[in-house]
Amino acid sequence: ALMNEIIRITLTEYYALSEKITKPCPLEDEQEMVDAMMEKYLDNERILDAYFARLKELLKQSPPGRLELEMKQRQIENLIKKHGLNFI
């Protein structure tokens, strides 16, 4: 029942937003604002695409297991700091 309610609300919001988006702006100023927002959105998308492409390249160059090893080392360092265990 809860899942059905979540789906119903989500669909209702989706249809309402879709209807708002498809309606043309009544004022020219608002259309200019929407165009500017869309351009900024597209710029952000381009930046994110470039970032993820670079991240994929870096991950390909990274040896397998390196990230997991670094994360484990950080966890150990944090535990040592947290509990005051300094063996060095």
C-alpha cells in the first residue's frame, strides 16, 4: 500500500511537471530566463561529462585494488587517531 502511494504521488508530480514544462512561457522575459537556465544546465552537463570521462581514464590507469587499499589505510589511520593507539 505504501509503495502504491509513493508511485501514485511520483506519477502525479511527474505529470504536473511535464505539463508545466510543455506550456510556453506567457512573457518574453520569462522565456529569456528559461533559455538562460537551460544554457547554464547544458554547461553544467558538459562539465560533468568531461569530469566523468577524465575519471574513467584515471580509473583505467589505476592498478586494481589500489583504491580499496587506500581506503583501508585511511580507516586504520582514523581508528588509530580515534582510540589513541600509536605504535610508532
